[in-house]
Amino acid sequence: MNRKRQIFLFIIIIPLLYISFLRLEGYYLTAERVFYACEKGLHYGPSEKILAQYELSKGSKLIVGKWDGNLSAVPVEPEFGVLWKLKSGGVSGLIPCDKEVSTYIVREDRIIGLTSIKEVKEISCRIEYGDSNHPSIKEITMQVDEDGYFTGIWGEQKGEDYYVYISYLEGKNSKGQVVYRDGKSLDGTYYNDGVLNDTEGKRE
């Protein structure tokens, strides 16, 4: 093998080995590649669409995608200035959306959700937080996009043992009419995925 051929092979092989090493260690060139690699590692996906990316602390991001009617949320963080990896502290991964309107509180007090009801254009949530026996109440309203996705920041969580719960939500159409309810309303009526408990499964 002549010297030129050796140099050529060296130039080709070394970068390939380096890239393979980075992948084995969980490093990727883009945040999106970390997202898709994480989905693959958790045996689902890939997401049909990345719905949003949100800035977290210290340059990290939360990437949210949509897969098979569910949400996928993966936190990533920069490394060495040019690479990305899964953020320390675990991974959210697949978030099942088994209701017509599904909501979840994820990192840094962000609510994310998905609705399969096309006419729902706005979601209002009532959140209980603080002392679980005597919780404080906060309400938040979020707009629904063309993918049925919605999000918002509800407040600031304080500590791992801090109680926070979405106790009730409403979905409204473009005219402001309530077309969906879930949870316990202020008048004490309980709804389960749009269905009243005392109506034998009859929808509103």
C-alpha cells in the first residue's frame, strides 16, 4: 500500500471512528439528533414532527415532539461547546395522551398538552399547589395550535416535595363556548374526559 493511499484511508477512517465513539458515549452534533436517538433507545418513534423547543437553565433545552397521537419530551444539554447530549437527571420520553385533552407538567413548571378535538382552540387549567390539604389555586389559559398542541408556564415550583396538580380543565371553541371538561369544577361537578359522572356516559 503506497503512502498516499495510507494517508487517504487515515483521513477517512479516523473521523468515522471518532463519530462512532461520540455516539457510543451519547454525544451528537445537534440537539435534534439527541432527541431522536433517545426515542430510538426507548423503543418508540421517531416523532412525526418536533412541535417546539424550549430554553432551560444553563443553555439546555426541552424538545417536544408528536408521535402516534402522543407527546415525546426529551431534555438535552450542550457539551464541549459544539456537541449535545441527554440532560443530566433523567428523561421524560414518551408521554401517553389517552384523553381527548391531555395535560402534563414538565420541567421548570411548563405545562404541555395535546387535544384530538379539532374545534378546541383554547385550554383553561386550574392548578392546585403548595399544601396538599389546603392548596393554593392558580388558573392559566393556553392557545391550541394547528397540531392540537398547547403549552404555558404556570408558576414556580419550590422543591421536589412541592404539591402541584391540574385539578380541572376546560376546552373552548373559537366562539368561546365550552365544549370539553375534565376534573372537578368549582361547583363540585366531576367530569371524566368530557363525560359527567351522573349522565351514564352521555357527553355534554
